[in-house]
Amino acid sequence: MTAPDIGTHENPAATTPGTLPPGCQWFTDPDSTLCLSPGCMACIQDPDAQCLCATLTARLDLLTEQLRDLEERQKYANVWWHALSSVVRDHLDGRAIVTETRTGR
């Protein structure tokens, strides 16, 4: 998600004493020390975290991916819930099972 002119850990941007790259990017200072310029809270809290300051599109892509993952997990949970519910409902002692479960016995 970085532009070609933005420094990465593997290819940090060179700087001079009067320059510091904006946003999240790795850079080498004039004495060749590798440094991180955090521009978003994610990288301030964890330098290895995915940068969230690139663009609104990048943020939307990340959130869309997270939502898709959560929806897949919910679909999986729903399959198990419906299977379990139908087994209990169809069981001869289904009402007793539900009653005991609700009362915590």
C-alpha cells in the first residue's frame, strides 16, 4: 500500500538534516540510522502494524476485508447453531433439554 517514493523497512527513504518524510514510512537519517516516522495511531502503537494513513481507499479496503472475514465467521457459526437447534428441537426430550439449559441445572 505504499507509493514508490515512500520509504519501507526494506527500502527506506533517504533524508537530509532538514527533511523528514510525512506519514508512516521508514527512513534513514543522515548518520544511516534506520528510523520509523509514524503518521497513524496504528504504527505509533506497533511499528509492525499495517499503516492506516495512506488513503481513505486503503482504509476502506482494509475494513472491507475485515468485514468479509467477520461475515464468513458468522456464517460458519450460524451453520452450527442451526444444526444444534434442529437436533435439540427434534429430540424426544427437546423441551426438557431447553428447560434445563435455561435454568442452568
